[in-house]
Amino acid sequence: MPTHYIILLFAVFSETIGTAALQASQQFTKFWPSVIVVIAYAVSFYLLALALRTIPLGIAYALWSGLGIFFIGCIGFLVYGQKLDLPAVLGMGMILSGIIVIHLFSNTSTH
């Protein structure tokens, strides 16, 4: 896997950690989860900026946000016990399918 995609993947993971910690911070009333939110988002945006050196903005943001939505939906279900109904699962499946289509078939995406 090219380095720029690895950097983008780490940006997604960092964003996902930040979003999960956002829930745990209980609207920034818990200190340590709040600290994790700030640090994780800062790292995520920094890594996203590095990935933008090579990956076009629209493609990078689609991958970053789409994978983040998918991962945080899974974490919400597994960690926080949030229920996902069929439309939610189908919608996240379509987002994941869109990411795959962009990656495999788009000439705009860097391979």
C-alpha cells in the first residue's frame, strides 16, 4: 500500500478515536476523554494534511469521512450499545461501496 494511503488510514483511525472519545467525554465534562478528543483530532487533521500532498482533496476527504462514518458506526454498536437499524446498515454499506469504487475505478485517485 502506498505511503500516502497509510498516512490517510492513520488519519482515519485518529479521527475515529477522537469521535469515540467525544462520546466518552460526555459533552466535554470528563477531563481525560476531552484531552483525547483534542489530541486525536489534531493528529487526524495533521495526517490528513500530509495525505493531501499526494491525494486529491475530494478523494482524500471522501475516504477520510466515509471510513470514519463506517468505523464509528461499528464502535457505536460494539462499545456503546447503539442500535443500527436496516437503513443505517445499508447506508453505511453504500458509503463503504462508494469508497471501494473510488479506490478501484477512479482515475482521479492515486494508485
